[in-house]
Amino acid sequence: MQRTVSYRGLDIYIELRPTSKDMFEPWLRIDGPNQDARTAAFGTLIKVRGGPYSRRWAYLVAEIAGQTSIDLIPGPEG
């Protein structure tokens, strides 16, 4: 199961991988026009820790993890 969420001009790609009945491990990748080489999440699927989760929680946890990662990306100074 896959979903893409836009946040601050970047896309958070979320992929859920089933582990057992109705339980999933969330993975995320951040895509955008300005990919900073210092940020590992750009273009690479990263497993979100703490799972497995129900489908609803897996999407929520992955979206929050992706948003937090984007918030930590250094922006232009000024």
C-alpha cells in the first residue's frame, strides 16, 4: 500500500509492508526538487521504527516522521 503526502513543497512517499494479518511496517522516502545530499531520506526508502502498526497508525506514524525529517532539513540562511 502506498500513499504520497505533500508537505512544505516536498513529497513524502509512504509504503506499508504487511507483517501479519492487518499489521504493517511503514517505510518513507522524501522527494523534491532540491535534494540535499546531507539528508539521507531523499530518494531512499527508510524504515520507520516502532512497528508493526495497524494500517491507519502506520500511515500516521510515517507521515509524522516524514514531516519531522523535512522540518529538520536546513533551509537557506537569512
